[in-house]
Amino acid sequence: MRNIRLDICYDGTRYRGWQRLPGKDDTLQGKLEATLSRILGEQIEISGSGRTDAGVHARGQVANFHCESKMSCDELLAMLRQYLPEDICIEDVRIASERFHSRYNAIGKTYCYTCYIGEGKPVFDRKYVYTPPMVPDVELMRKATQYLIGEHDFASFCAKAQKKKSTVRHVDKIEIVEDGAYLRLTYHGNGFLYNMVRILTGTLIEVGRGMRNPEEMKEIIDAQERGAAGFTAPAQGLYLVEVEYEI
């Protein structure tokens, strides 16, 4: 039994998210499993580094699966690129160690959220950016990020917090960069909760619009209630950029 690692990028626009759904054929996990099962001639179940939401994209998703097949990684890569739809690309296929698990072994993740702040409409980028109602004050947003760095209980920034699961995470970087007509918010941490990056982004945008003070971030964290934070930024602006491993 071999353990195979896949490095994947995808446009999440037409998918219901990563996680397989019974009776649905428009999830990324389901599409990959169906294609791998046909190619390898055995039932394949894959594990992803995380479950991206419906409409969220990935430049650096990682998954792994076990199989009996002895097909070479190069041949499998070529067949996956041939048979997967044009909005999913396998960047690399390799043999992983027996104990490698794409989710449990991840030690860091980077996400990027892109806003369009230019004039007019982002006609050709509209599926990949969010256009705020007004151009936010970036310096206020940067000031607010200072309260979010470090280890905190981010329950207020989680859409579906579960009582039995920890909502403590460590965020070590939030970088906000103006790039012409685009505003890019990059997050790096040891892991992120359900909708966490999108809620962080929505809250920071509210700060930039003058709807909140930067200092309110501490109060929002202390509240540990979803209702204390801002709106959930739309999915299309979010990308999973990279997943990091020690092995």
C-alpha cells in the first residue's frame, strides 16, 4: 500500500467546496476521488489539508491517499492532467512517507484575500476578487491587525464553532498590501477555523470603512461570540496559497 501526495491548484467558482457531499458530483474531493478511482481501478479516498469553502480557490492545496496500484507518479500525473476538468490542475504527484497525512502533519498555512479597489468594475477578475462598497483606510486596517497577531481564542471569527473542539489558533502574520487596483490581505498561521479568514477580512474592512475602531479587535476576541465580529467576506476573493510541513 503506497501513500501518494498530490499538490493541487483549482478555481473553486463552480464547486460546493472541498468536502465530498453525498449524491453531489460538484465538490473538489468528490471530483478527485472519482477521477483517481477510474484511473487506478480501485476505490480511492483522499484527505485534504483543509476543507475550503464553496467558491474558494487554491494555488497550493495538498492532499494524500493510499492505493495498491503501482502506476508511476509521472504516469499518474499525466493522466490526472488529461482527465480532470480545466479548473483543476495537479502540480505534482509524489510518494509520501507511510505516516504522512496532509491535514494532521500541516504546521502552517498561508491564505490571501484579494479586494478590488480600482475605478470601474473588475470585469475579467470578478470571480476572483471582492469589491468593497468604498475604498477602505488601509492604515486603520493595519493598526487593527496588531491585536490579532499571536495565540488567541478566535471563536468570534468562526462561523460554526464546536464546543468540543478548540478554537485557539496562532496567527503570526497579517500583511496588507496595496497593489495598484488591488488590495491583498495575506494571513499566515498554524491553522484557521471555518470561515475564519473571511470573517477576519470582513471585520478589517469594516475598520477600514470607519464602522469600527482598530482597538475593538481585542473586545471582539474576548467576546468569543460570532456576532461580535464583522461580516463574512465573499468566498471568491480567497485563495489557499501554501501549506507547510516538516516532513
